[in-house]
Amino acid sequence: MTRRVVVTGYGVISPLGQSAAQTWENLKAGVCGVSALTRFDSSTSQVKIAAEVRDWDASKFMSPKDARRRDLNEQFGAAAAKMAVEHAGMIVDDSNRMRTGVIIGSAVGGIGSYWAEARKVFETSDLRSVTPFGIPMLLVNGASDIVSIDLGAQGPSYTPISACATGADCIGHAYDLIRFGKIDQAVAGGCEAPIIPIGIAAFDRTGACSRMNDNPHGAVRPFSKDRAGLVFGEGAGVLILEELERAMARGATIHAEMVGYGCTSDAFHITAPEPEGMGASNAIQQALDDAGMLPEQIHYINAHGTATSLNDVMETKAVKRIFGEHAYRVPISSTKSMTGHGMGATAGMEVIFSIMAMRDCIAPPTINLEEPDPECDLDYVPNQAREMQMDCVMSNSFGFGGHNVSLIIKRFNG
């Protein structure tokens, strides 16, 4: 018999705010975080827009010394984790540190630091110019390690990597560790800072990026006939998961219960999803089976919703295959229309958005949806948030290489 797992805290750093509360208020209002790209000189790039975390001041969350020694994605992850721990009132001490895990992931790790250090070498031909902190800044598991050290958590700390599904897999894996009795509490989610020239150029070369540079707020158009592609985002989304009885014993506020996790691979193509959505369908069905639920019990779906032609149609097919006629009744929205696509971090953020949607009984909108793609004929909550009753929600995340993850969270009822 498995143990019940609950969510007792969360933290978000996003293009829409440097807290979960600020981000959520902007999501409900349909605010878009995409604007002119400032991370680098985009004069030679065909993509000149991004969803950046603006006015970032790492010293609000860590010492200036620590900030200098951490890649931007590690700063985002550590900040979101700090807020999540505070939100949960989580304590790590000698009584539980061996039973506390940290599973925080990133699709590409410290790619910004790698780019900066490589440029030094190319420009100076001096290998001694490389920072002695280069290795910890580059590690894809760096944020997980940093948070483990900051907390003194001595349980499992590592990083499952599954491209843009990374944050969801980290949460699902932490859920498994707790419910199967390996640990009692975990800090889990994703962080990312991928906005560098080679990252955007490489995605643009695949035809995946929006080039609507003159209309940044309208550049991400999930499920639309005139979709233009994804926009790079950044940030972090981190949850605190705990075994139910221990959470209740310490008087924790319980925000939701994690009940289902499905994870599959397409085994089809390194960048394109399987076009009929078979792998995605299987992940959704796995999550439903894991939760012991029927499709009709899901009241809202936070979609992967990248605004690319391959993903949007595939995801629609996957939902329809598993949900049948209920697919036309369940509201689905893509919050990436406002946050951009923060790669491995966005999946972590979107689980939190799903929890807040359930808490407030408000489905956030898919903005910029005026004329749907004829193949995307479901209810995507176009342009305006919607008040509605919801007690069980699903968050779907997919990634290059054919990764598919579905998570189910329900309202905690004791």
C-alpha cells in the first residue's frame, strides 16, 4: 500500500513575477511576459523577443557572494526553493534530514555560464581566464545540489533530465520516492535560464521559434490557425511534497494532493513528437490509472501548448483519444501564451499554476487565440480567465526526444 503525498508549499520565479502570487495574478489577468530581448545583442538574430525575468536581483534571495558563484538558472532555482520552503514552513533538521530529498532539474543547466566562459577563451586565447567556479556553474544538477546544501537535506538529490518535461518528471519522481517510502519530504521542480544566442538560434533553425518581433505580446499563439512558434522563457517552479501524516502532524497547510503520474517515450524522433500523440495519450492514461480516476473526473488541464504546429495538433489528438466526448467539456489552457517556454522550468511552474487554478476555481486563459486551428477544436479558454468549479486538475508536459509526462493533482479533502 502506497502512502499519500500532499503539496504544502511552492515558489515561482517567472517572466510574470518573482513570486507565485504575483505570477498568478498576472496569469489570471492575461498579462503577457514576452517583450524585446535584452539578454544579448539580437541585431544579427531573426528572433528578437523573449520572456525574460525582468529586474532580477539575486541578493533578495541569497548572498552576493553566492550569487556570483551560481549560474542564472541556479539562482532562479535556489530562489524558488527558498520561497517554497518558507511557504510550507518546512523544517530540515537532524530528525529528518536523511529523509528529505531535493529533485530539481534543468533541461540544459548552466548553458549561460558555459557561453560566457567559452567567449572568454575565444576572445583571449587564455585558458586561465575561465572562472574556478565554472564546474558548479555548468552542472545540470547544480540547482538541486545548491538547495540540498542550503537546507542540509541529506536524502536523494539528483536531476532526471527529460528536455521540456524535466520539471514535471522531477515532481513525479519525488512523488514516487515519498509514496513508496524512500523519503518523507522533498523539494522538487525545475529551473532554467536558456536565453543565449546559440540556444535561440538552434531552436529557430528547427523552425520552432516565433519571429513576431513587432508584436511581442501576440507572438505566442497556442492552438491558433496563425500560430508562429514558441518564445524562449526562463525562471523556476518548485514544490514542497510531503507524506500526508507527517504534514498533518506538524500542522502544515495542505494546498493539494498529488495522485497521479504518467511517464512515457515516443521512441519516434529526436525533435518531433509522434504526430498522432500515442506516447502522450499513454502518459495521460497512465496518470489516470495511477490516480484511479476516469477522464470525467478531471476538471481542468494545463496543456503543454507550445504554439508550434507539431505540438498543438498532437496534444489535441492525445486528449481526445483518452477523454473521448469529455474532451470537448474539459477546459484546457496554455499558460505558455503568457510565460513563454522556459524549457525544463515551465513544467514545474505549470503544476503550481494548476494548483492555484484549483484553489481559486479559476482557469487561466490561453491568450492570443482568435481563430483556432481547425484541427484544434477543444475548449482552450480563449483570452479570458474563467471562473468554474474544479476539484481535480491535470498538467501535461512534453519534450524533445519524445518525452511525455502527465501529472494529476486534486483538492485535499482529508
